[in-house]
Amino acid sequence: MTELVARSINLLLKTAIGAGFGLLAALINYYLFFSLYGNITIHLGEIVAIVCMVKFGLRAGIVASLISTLGLYFAIGNLNYFVLFAFEIVFLYLLVKRGTQLLIADFLFWLFIGLPLTFLIVYFIAGIKGDFLFIVLFKHVVNGILVAAIASIILSFWRSNPDSIDSAIKPKLATQIFSLSIVSITTPSLIVAMILTTNAAEKLERQIELQLVDKARYMANLISNYVMLHQQAVSNVAQLYSLLPDDELANQNLLEQHKTSLPGFISMIVTDKEGNVIQGSPQDIFDANIKSLNKQQNVSDRDYFLRVQESKSNYVSQVFKGRGFGQDPIIALSSPILKNQQFTGIVEGSLNLPNFYDLEEQAYAQDELMLVSDRNNNIIFASAALEQETLTQLIIKKPAMLLSNQISIIELSEKAYLYADWETKEGWTIFVLKKPDIIFRSLSQNVILVSVSLIFLILLFLAVARQFASQITKPLELLVEQFSGNKIMKSASISNISSKEISLLFKSLSEAKRISVEFQKRLSEEVKIKTSQLTLMNNQLKQLATLDGLTQLLNRRSFDEKAVKLLKASTRNQLPLTFAIVDIDDFKRINDSFGHPAGDYCIKFVATQLADIFKRDTDLVSRYGGEEFALILGDGSPVSHKTLLLDFVKRIAESQIVFEQMTISLTVSLGAFTVQNGNKIEYTQLVKNADRLLYQAKDSGRNKAVFGDDS
């Protein structure tokens, strides 16, 4: 039951320790992280969980890991890594417990378990694919190995305790050298590699950002000039109509010539002051529309007519869907026809926006795309690869995965693009877009270079560490083998395979061994002498602990211990037992009259008489304190006990004590209580009964013995 309680307390303690470490790890994951690229971040909270696992066991490590993952969830909103990190803790625990170095164990985990499991999570759950998938996988591997490396550094400064799994197996020196070398080179190498990779990516981003901004600005100017060119053409036609006579055929030819010279126009029309369309180009489509409507077309309700009629100035409309001459998205460019400063109609040209494809082909690289939106954020043009429908609302959506540190990101049709934008004079926004693959490819190349370099460094340090360790361990093993025996080896066999330091070590050890052998001989002799002296002293201490120094009788403590045992034995065997207390009468008078040395002599005299009379194995005699003595008689009948005690009182009274030519008369009083037939009585009560009888003897004149029993 006690073992079960102790085990339960231990489990609760390990859980509490794990929770404490996990809370610290969660805070580190949430607050202390480093951006590698975009929202790909390096989190270091798992360091705390790994240290907790090594120092306090698997349960504490798993608890710490799960809690630390909560901090990761609040930081990046991803719950998919609970299982991954728990697997990592269990895997590391199993390998480290068997003597595998932590960093090597973590490398094996990511190679055989972590990388495949992360691929499944990232590819099938997060939906990340392509080059970016490779970067994310590399980030997790680097994060894991960096965490293990830093944890190894921390553990190297943390003294092992009995519960830690790293104290169970002592690794070889070669393994320790290799581990420390790898940790020392891996940690700074990974940090430097990540910094260089991030800097290279940011440099490339700055170049791409400048290219996109320049291209967006260029395209905004190109499109503005494109619109301005067509607007000027419309204005020129309106001015010609203002100057020329009303010759229908000549005017129609003039309109056709301008329409043909500027293929960006899908159509051009001329109206009268009432908004009735009187001429149009292409003429065949214009005539067909009039024929199908059976009436003259009127545009007096259109903004491009009303605004020009009101302001008598040029007008550029918002984008709208064409009618009559097609259904492509168009903008209307209109100018007033003024004769003698009187408004007589308009010339309007419908600019076909799909012709922006020609501008796109002229200005854009193969991997660049374009999107144009108007003031109302409606799409008026989009490259075909963007799969965006014109005249629909442009929804600016940021991708869940941040793919760049500096360049703006937009998501269209579930695809992410880097982009820059620029506004034209007409209030349109020109978006120049580029897929982020170029950055991913650069990052992937750096990742491959870092991985190959790191593997090469690890293999190089493995070879160097083994060679270096063998130069140290082989001579040391030979030294241990030789010095474990009794013979002293010759230095030649060591110097052939060792360095100068090992040779000096051998000479020092040889001298130390010689001194040690001589010291052991002297120490052995001294130990024998000290042992005999110690035995004698122990015996003396034993006597001092049990005997009274003046009388050599039992002292009170030893007497009480033995008396209790005799009382229990007497009660158990139903045998009579007598307890007596003896007190020297008028002892103060003796000290005052003859001096304290005489008093001590009298005490020793009484002790001698007691030891002489009560000398059976069942008798127990002690100096109980001052001039008092206590004794137990445990053999014979109560009558025989009484006889012996009376004889003792009589002998003392008849004795003449001579001390330094002084004769001293001496008497004693005695109280004795007998327990019969195994009656139970507490030892303290037995003492009280005998003490009460002693005082009765003193009160009745001294030099007497008073007896009592439990009958």
C-alpha cells in the first residue's frame, strides 16, 4: 500500500513538473519565435520539452510537449503538430535511454518518422504543394535539429541527477567528442545558414518588388497614353465634323477612316443634338442594328452623351458592357460637335478593352500577368491565366500562407501571386502579378546547398572525432589495463602509441602507484593498531554507558531497561518478583561530620555488600541515585527474598566502617514490594510501591525493612 501511494505521488510529481516545463515552452513558442521566410517561423519551445524528458522522464516530457504545442497553436493556429511532437518525445526517449546521443536520435527521428509525417500533414491537410512544400519540410527538419542541438548544449551544462535518463548509460569518449563537435558546429551552422538564406531571399524580393513596381508604373502610363491617343482621335473627328459641311457620304468616309486607323475602337458613332445616332462605323453593323430595330438608335440616356452635352468637353466613361456592336467590356470616349459654339451632337468611340492583350504582349515578360480594375473596383481586364471574369468585383484576398516578407500578396482563383499596383490618370488600378515560384526556386537551391554542406560537415567531424578520440582512448585503455595489475609496466610500450602528454601522465601515474603501494602498507599497519585501540575504547564506553562510575553497579538507565524485561518475563511465567529500594540513613550527617570522601566510601561499602549478597543470575543490583540503591530478586519464593533483604539490613547495622582512622556507624532503610502469581503491574507503579514502603521504614525509625505485595 505504501509503495502504491509513493508511486502515485511520484506520477503526480512528474506530471506537475511536466506541466511547469510545458507552460514555459508554450510561452516561448508563443512569444519567442524567428521568421525564416514569410510566415514560416522557427519556434524553440520544444527545447524545454526535450530537456524535461531527458531530466525527468517520459511522462513529464510528453506533458511538457503537449502543453508547448498549445502555445504553437495560438501562435500559428495549427493543431496538426500535437501528434508529431509527441512522437518525437517518445522516439528520443527510447533512443537516448539506450545510449544514443540526443542530436543523432533527433536526426534519425526526422529522417524516418518526422519528415514523412510532416509531408502527410502539409500536403494533404494544409494543401501546400510545389516548391513551397519542399521549403516547409526543410523548415521543420531544421527547426527540429536546431532544437535538439540547443537542448544538447543546455544538457551538457546541467549536472545529471539519478532520475535523468542520460545518467544511466555512460557513452564512450569518442561518442562524447563526436556529439559535442557536432552540436558545436551544427547550431551555429544552422543559424548562419538560416540568416544567409533569409537575407538572400529578401534581396531577391527587393529586386522583384522593384521590377513589379516599375512595370506597374510603366503599364499605367502606357494605358493612360493608349486611352489618351484614342480620346484625341475622337476629339479630332468631332472638330472635323464641326468644320465640314453636312455631307453624309464624306462624313461617313471620314468616320470609317479614323475607325480603321485605330483598331482599338470596336465602334464609332455620331449623334445629333437629340442623341439620335446618325452615323456609325463599322457601317454594316450600324445599318444592321437600325434595320433590326426598325427605328433610329438613340443614346440620349447614356452618360457619354449627357455629360458631354452638359459640359461641352471631352468625357471618358466608366467600363460597361457593350451593346449593339458587341458585348466586350468597353469604355466610351466622347467629344462634343460644336458649330458656331452651339452643341449639335457628339462623336463617341467605344474602346475595346480586350485589345489590352496587345499592350500586355508588348510590355510583359513571359512570367508576368496583368489585371486592371476601375474606380469601382470592377475588373476591366485580366490576363487569361488569371481566370478572372471581366466586369466582376475584384475581391482582394490575402492568402492564409504568407509567402513573402516584403512583397504584397494577392490570392486569385485559389492561387497566390506577388504583385505591385499603380493608379492611372483615369482612376484605374494596374496590377502587375508574378507567381512566387522564382523565390521558392531560389530558396530551394539554398536549402539543398545548406543540407549538402551540413551533411558533409557532419561526416567530416565524425571522421575527425573518431581519429582524435582513438589517439586519446587507446593509450588510456592501455594504461588502465597495466595499472590494474600489480606490476609496473615499462614506458616504452606507451610512448610508441601516445603523445608527449600521455608519456608524462604515465610517469606521474607510475610514481603515484609506487607511493600508493607504500602508503597502503603503512596504512594497513596503522589500521590494525587503531582498530585494537578503538575496540578497547568501545568497551570502555559501553561500561561507562551502563555502569555507575563510583560503585561499578548498574546505573539507573541500564537497570530500568533490564528491570522492565525481568518484570515482563516474571508476569509471563507467573513467577514471584521482588523490587526493593535501599536508602542510607542520615547520609547528610555522615557527609557533614566526616566529609564527602567518607560519604563516597560508605556508598561503595553498601554497594559491595549488595553485590556480595545478591549475586545470583536472577538478581539485579544498581545505584539508583545519590545514596539510593535498587534491586530485583527474581528467583526463589517471596519468603526467601524477605530473608535475604533482612540479612542485608542486619549486616549493614552490625558493620563498623573505618575510613582514615575514623570509625563510622551505618544503617539503611529498605522498602520492598513483591509481585506474585503473574499479576500484571506497570513497572512505574512497582517503583512507586517500593518507594512508598521505603518511606514507611524511615518514618517508623529507620534501620528497618518494610515489605508489601499484591495479594
